[in-house]
Amino acid sequence: MSSKQKISWAPLTIVGTLVIILGFSSMYTVQEKEVALVTTFGKVTDENTQGLHFKWPWPFKKLKKTTSIKRIVLRLGSDK
């Protein structure tokens, strides 16, 4: 008999898969004309603009993306 133990790959595969799923569910991107609202247990805790961002996975934090509407007013002339 061999003194080496056989390694069971099932637990390693399950743990590795969970780590990858949690890693990808923690990353999110916000496009140029979007705003992302991050909620923690239903309360808005963060507001992010464009770019790559990270958050805690569900159920701790949830993400809601909305379209950003900015109004720019340009006044020409004098204010008499």
C-alpha cells in the first residue's frame, strides 16, 4: 500500500466555483450616462458614477442602476 493519500477534488472544485461566483458578483461597471445606487439592507449607502466598482455580494449589498439626468443651463447676455 502507498502512504500517499488520494486527494478528493470535489470539495476543492465546489469552493473554487463559489469563490469565482462571489468574485464576479462583487464587481460591476457603470456606463457614462448611468448612476449606480448601492443599498445595504435596503438603505442607500453609496452612489457611484462611471467606471469599475466593487461591492459586497448579495444579500449584504444590492445594486440599482439608473439613467443619470443632468441639466446644464447656459445663460447668455446680461441679467438686467
